Amino acid sequence: MGERPSDKILDLRGWSCPWCILKVKSWLVRMRPGEILEVRCTDPNVKTNFPLILERTGDRIIRWEHKDDYIGVLIRRGAGGKGNG
């Protein structure tokens, strides 16, 4: 999906926000800085909600990808510290 393979893949197809956000945050806090999480989801609200949440955590969206049956998001884990809240 991206420049390099993701370190982890989280399949949230069928889940809706806010559950998607809670699940992504719980995975990101367990990852090391620089690691990449690939998220696959079907809720179109993630396009609005993910950037708002991630700007507070230091994690950042690398890429969006629209597939036939899901929205793919690559997220790079930030330096840490701020990602726990």
C-alpha cells in the first residue's frame, strides 16, 4: 500500500467511529516510534476523525488509499509521550 511495508495491519472493516479511533489509539501506543500501522476501515467518518485525533498524539497519516471495499490509512507512530492521551 505504501512506500514500505507496514509493521502491523489493523482490519476495522465493519466498525464505526468512535470504536475505530479507540482501537487505532490502543494499537499505536504499543508501537515504537517510526513504525507504520496500516488500518483498513469502512466508516467514511475516519477521513474527518483520524486527522483530528492524530494531530494531538504526534502520530501522522502518511497516506490514504480508497479501495473498492475499504479505506486504507497508513499511520506512522510519532516520537511517543503524547500518544497516550
